[in-house]
Amino acid sequence: MLADGKLKELHTASGGDWGGTKVDNAFKQMLIKIFSLPVLRKFQRQYTEDYIDLFREFEVKKREITPARDLTINTRIPVVLKEIFEKETEETVPEVIKQMNFDGKMSFTGDKLKVDASVFKSFFDEAITGIVDHLEGLFMESSTHGTTAILMVGGFSESAMLQSAIKKAFPDKRLIVPEEAGLVVLKGAVVFGHHPSAIQTRVCKHTYGIELNPLFSDIHHDNHRKFESNGRFYCKDVFDKHVEIGQKLNYGEPQSDRMYAPLTSTQEHVDVVVYASSERQPTYVTDKGCTQVGKFTINVRDMSVPLSMRTLNVTLTFSGTEIEVSATERDTGKVTKSNVNFLG
């Protein structure tokens, strides 16, 4: 946090598929082992409300489980799921569970699936390991040195299992879990929408640039991209980088100023096409990871002005969730602006 109370991003936003849905999926995989995938899909398709209720009950159990819990967790299994299974397989649920390698830590009685606490806790393993490993990697980077606290937000942050694992993995860090952590992300989005300058410095998650057709170079350009115009050879689809991944961007501050010009004296307009790339050094806008995020056209029809004077200064300014692309005509001073999405 800066002296004026505004925030400064130190590292690009990053992460993986390690949220509460990963825990849900682990539970689902256990159900598949017991009932089989075809039976579970049939149950989901024909009895959708019961299927939703099954996972809604699991959600409650998931929020209640703690590292200290050692009692069996009981989950109600809809009778219709049991009936479909027995009709389709001609087996009983208790028989199948006995054949599974759970060492007596799971049983089925009536409509209750009884699961030992150790088995239930194992549903969290993959998600927690992914989060802890990722944090360990982040704290090893120079940009995060000196970090003393971890702020946990989002629904999964309310899990005692996750909180305990992070406290154990990072005993030197202060753990902060606000009330209603599941709503903090939404509240933050609302605040940011009203006050986008609250985050004064961002770290670019993508590389941004303009599509360019420069003079062709036998050394630097692919021959199949070569084309002729007015007796000169150019290269199409070149990615002209303005900012790159990891670059720090100050709110509302122009980050680049590049000059572009029509290819010929008879050209009546110039297209400014903005691309984002997931790579740090893209060569062409057709490279893997490149996405067009914006385009606007500027008329340059005054043929009385020499070609050398009909250039455009293009500037990218990053503000909030958008990038302001500004093109200033050198001869007239006319400014054309357009906003494109800021992907981070």
C-alpha cells in the first residue's frame, strides 16, 4: 500500500484450478467409483433436483470439516440413485463399497453414506497442495520479498482445512481472513468500479502491441509474409510491442509513444489494431497466444500533405479495466481515441 492509501500490485495475478470446486470434484470422483459414471450421469439427467441437493449437502459438510475432526461424516444419498444403481448393475451399494480399498473407513446404511473423517479430509488434498506450492513459488520471487501477511478472500478461504494448511506452511506470515470472505471479491469489484484509481500500480499480465507492416528484412522476417507496395517490400503481421509481461504500469500514465505512417501517399486511412499476447516477445500477431483486443480507423485523406508529415503518434494509457489508445496526427494535431479491454 502506498502512502496515500492506494494499492500497488507487486506481481501479476496468477493461480490455478485449486478452488472449492476441486474439492467438489474429488467427492464426485468417489461417487463415480461407487456408482459408476453412467449411473451418476443418468441420475443427474433424470433427477437433476436430487443431484443438486446431494452436492448442496456436501457443500455444508465441506464447510464444517476441520483438521481436528475425527468423527464419521454422514451424507444422505438419494434413494433414487441407489435404485438406479442396483437396477443397472444388479449389485448393492454395500457390496461395492466392501470391494473398494477403504479399509473399513466407508459404509452404506439405509440412505446414509458414512465416510471416515480422514477420507473426507483427503478430498481437500489436491486443492490445498496446489495453493501452498504456488504460494511457495511466489514468495521465492524478488518482487514479493518482505511480504508479511496473507489475505485470504473468496468462498474457499472460509475453509478451516485451507486456513490450517496455510498457517502451517507459512508460520512467519500473518493470516488475514475477513468476515464474509466469500463476498469480499464482489465488494472489491464494486469499489474498483467506482474508484478504479484505487490500484495505482498494476503489473502487466500480457504483452500489448500494434499490428505493423514495416520494411521487409531478409534477416528478421519470414519470406512468406513479404509483400510489395509502390515498388518497396514490406512484412505483414508484425507485432510491434508497446508494453510487456511483468512491466509495472501506473494508473492513467501513458506507457508508450510510437510513430506510424501510411505505406503510400495515396492511402486514405490507417487502421490501428491492438493485440495482446501471452508471450513476452511475440514476433507476429498471428503467433500462438496473440489475441486482437481492439481496432479503430483514422482517415488520412489530405493528399496535399507530404507523406512524411502524415504520421501518427500512438500512445497506450492503462486505466482501470481499459486501455486508452490515442493516435495524434503529426500535421494537424488531431487526436483520435479508442478504448480496448485491459486483460491484465
